[in-house]
Amino acid sequence: MRTSYHEELDSILDRLVTMAELVEVAIKEGSASLLDADLTRAETVITNDGELDAMHEEMEYKCLSLLALQAPVAGELRIIVSAIRVVFELARMGDLAVHVAKIARLRYPGSAVPASFEDSFREMSEISIEIVGRARAALQNRDAEEALRLAEIDERMDVLRHAQFTQLLAPGAEYSTEQAIDVALLGRYFERFADHAVAVARRVIYIMTGEVPEGEDWPNA
Amino acid sequence: MRTSYHEELDSILDRLVTMAELVEVAIKEGSASLLDADLTRAETVITNDGELDAMHEEMEYKCLSLLALQAPVAGELRIIVSAIRVVFELARMGDLAVHVAKIARLRYPGSAVPASFEDSFREMSEISIEIVGRARAALQNRDAEEALRLAEIDERMDVLRHAQFTQLLAPGAEYSTEQAIDVALLGRYFERFADHAVAVARRVIYIMTGEVPEGEDWPNA
């Protein structure tokens, strides 16, 4: 009985890693659909999100059942409680990738990204992919150090977001209403990718150390 | 020992209600600062959010400590695990109220809301206040029925959001880039208020019934 319970705990962590991998793909493909105005990729991201939502429901149910049926303590309890939060954060990242893909689809065959914003969104996309990759690695290697380093990348995202507003509102800039809406919302979605990845990292640190990082040096996602 | 533990559980639910009341005030005042271009109110919302963030950290710490030190089972476990999620959702609603207030402050002494969008944002604000009020009542009265009814109001928010985009992009509409950005982001923030309130309601239902509502009739916030 205890063995199968421990196997279930291991399988929970493995499933989180799998889910994080799916999120990495969703962000990568969602970004590509946006930057290359690629309708097929956009549709794939939107369709595949059902799998992430199903995993979210399945994992939440499994964790709540384990809590109810077993009497987990200490490290086991930390894993289960954290897993509930991590699957939620990962599912939200999947939803955000869908939001990005839907904007790409809405503007197809045109591009939702004005040419002068391409570099900015490309970098936002790279940061998002890197940050979720690091969160996945932290989960996979049970590595609190890796998780701690992740908060640094988040700052660059804020700088990019701020620069986008400056560019949109620069004197003489002529963007259409549609472009202004798209840039404002897309920037928000990419910013939130990073926030959610930071929240995942925070839970990895909690699983490994029993401490939840907080305070000024740690973004409260 | 058990008595003081049960007192702690009761005090957790009471603190959630208090936190929900603070969120109600934040949304009410944040909306008023926006609709009346009221700088003082905007500053108050921004300053007061520190209290919500502090409650979030304090409550999360308390719940994780209770999980670690006690061996909660069944209903007690459900309360603690749910409380961790509810404080997170409430803190996010506080952050969103700050986002709204910051946009109001940024545009002061002007208004961030174009005149032709006033009615729409007024209704969004009313829905947000009502939905968080209902979530608070559901928590206060441990009322799963109230929580279930809350998901209905969420639909009206989606209709309003959609209408805002239609209005922004209507042929002949002439909105500035700044106005387009503000309306797009504000609409998003109000939409998210409702999503987070739905997530709170979902946890109240779980506390009371042990079931987490999901599926097509229930928005997955």
C-alpha cells in the first residue's frame, strides 16, 4: 500500500514535468504562429490545449484524492499541495498560449505583430520559452537553485513590456486601433507567462526546502 | 490542542471573509477611481493593496504550517488546501484592482475611459462588485448553492468584453492609440475579476461538498 502510494507521488512529479513540456511546446508554437502568421500552428495550439486542461482536471482530482485517502506528511504533503498549484499555473500558461494563437488566427493571413514590434515579441517569446524550460528543469531535477535563478529573467520581460508602451505612444507613431489592442494584449500575455513560471519555481523551492520564497527580491506571481 | 486547532480553522475561514471584504472595497474604489477620474481613490487602492499582499503571505504560511504540523483529514484538510487557493485568488483580484487604479492615475486629470465606454465599464464594475460580494457571502455562509449561482453572472462579462472590441473596431470609430490600449487592458482586468471570483466559488463548493465542479457549464477559472 505505501509502495504504491510512493509510486503515485513519483508519478505526480513526472506528470508535472510532462505537462511543463506540453506547455513549452504550446508557447513555442503559439509564438511561432504569431511571428510567422502561421494558421496551421495556431489551430494546433488551440486544439492541443484540451490535453492540458484534461491533465489539469485529472491531476487536481488525483492530488485531492491522495490528500483525502492517504495521510500525507512532511515532504509528501508538500509535493501534493504544491502539485495542485503547479498544475493550475501550467494550465493557465496553456490558456495564455491559446490567447496568443487566437490573436494570430484572428489576423491571418495578416500578422498581428506590426513589423516594428517583431524584435520585441521575438525576444518576449524566447524569454517565455526559456523561463518555462527552466521551470521544467527545476521540477525534473528537483533543483531549488535552478528555480531561484529563474526570477532574474522575469525582470527583462518587464523592461520589454514597458518599451512596447513607449513605442506605441511615441510622438508621431501611427498605429491602428487594432494594432494597439493586439500589442497591448499580447504584451500582457507574454508578461503573464513569466509570472506563472515564477510561481511554478516558487513551488519547486517549497517542495525542496519547505520554505516559500517571498519579499522584495522575489516577484509575487 | 485540538480545540485550538479547530479555532485556527474557524479563524482561517473568517480571515478569508475579511480578505474578500477588502477585495470588494478595492474593486469598488478602483472602479470609482477609474469612472470618476479620482486620483485620491486611485492612490488609496494602490496603497491599501499592501495589506492584501501581507494577508496572502500570512495566510499561506499559516495554512502550510497547519498542514505540516497537524495531520488534518477530510473536511479540515479540504478547508486548509482550499484556503491556500482562495487567498491566492483574492490577492490576484487585489492586484487587478491596483492595475485598474494605476491606469486611472496615469491618465489623471483626464479619464482613461472614453465617454462612449462609460456605460460598459460601469456595468463591468457592477458585475465585478456583485460577483466578489457573492463569493464572499458563499464563504461567509458556507453556502455551496450561492457559489453555484455565481457562474451565471460571469457570462454577462464575456458579452460586454466582446462588445467593447466591436465598438473599438467599428468602421468610422476614431479612438486614439492610448484609448485603444486602455480599453483593451481594462476590459481584460474586469474579465479576470470575474474569473477569479468563479475560482473562489469553485473552492467553496469543494469545501462544502468535497466535489470540484467542472465541465462545460462551469467556467474553468
